[in-house]
Amino acid sequence: MQALHLEGGCFCRAIRYRLAGAPHASMVCHCRTCRGLFAAPVVAWLSVPRDAFVFTQGTPATFCTTPPVTRWFCGRCGTHVAYVHADEPGWVEVATCSLDDPCATPPTHHSWLEHDIGWVKFGDGLKAFPRSRHDGD
Ligand SMILES: [Zn+2]
Ligand SMILES: [Zn+2]
């Protein structure tokens, strides 16, 4: 994940952002919250230092969920592009597939298989964790 200055945004392009640095983690989440927010079976995320993430166009709408997470999405087309967890303000989680080139930052593992709905089979050989990969550290 050495690519720098990755750019992305929402589907209608009203919201645009830039990543000034390489993501520290890239994963596919199978949790209920991601599934519900995106109405999709799984959602891929990148972890990026907060100071490496900047909106370059538009002002995102926000939506807060519990645990205390502020979610940024496009108020026009609805794409959820990123979120910040109140307990980890130094990081932004960016929706991988909101990048212009999501192929640049492929996932390294799957998380929250405990919530998996079971009808998507990946067979990509990546590690899969019942919850977060940090559980059991
Ligand atoms: Zn939009
Ligand atoms: Zn999730």
C-alpha cells in the first residue's frame, strides 16, 4: 500500500477527498452495522491517519451512530465515504470503494465474520477474524 495521494469521493462527485499518505490497514467488514448502513453484504475499509485525510470538494453531511461514530456521507447521492470513532480521533476509516481506484489498496483480511450473512463466498485466501483482528491481542 505505497500509493500516495489517493483520491475519491461520493457517487455524484459533490464530495471529494484526498489521502495524503498510505493507508495503514485495509480490510473487508462483515458486521451488521456496515451491512445496514450500506445495504450491502460486506463493506471494505481503509484506516488512514486523520491528518492525512482531507475533503477537497463539498461539505459532507454527518450521521452519528453508537458506539460514538461520526459518519460522513453525501447529502445528495447518499454515498457514505468515511467515519471517525470518538475513541480513536487520530484515525479516519475510509470506504475503500469510494476511491477512484479501489484496486490500489486491496484488503489484507476480513473482520466480523461473527455477523456474516453467509451467502457471499470470497475464496480469496485472506485471514478472517470473528470480530476485529485486534481481538485477543
Ligand atoms: Zn454525492
Ligand atoms: Zn463493519
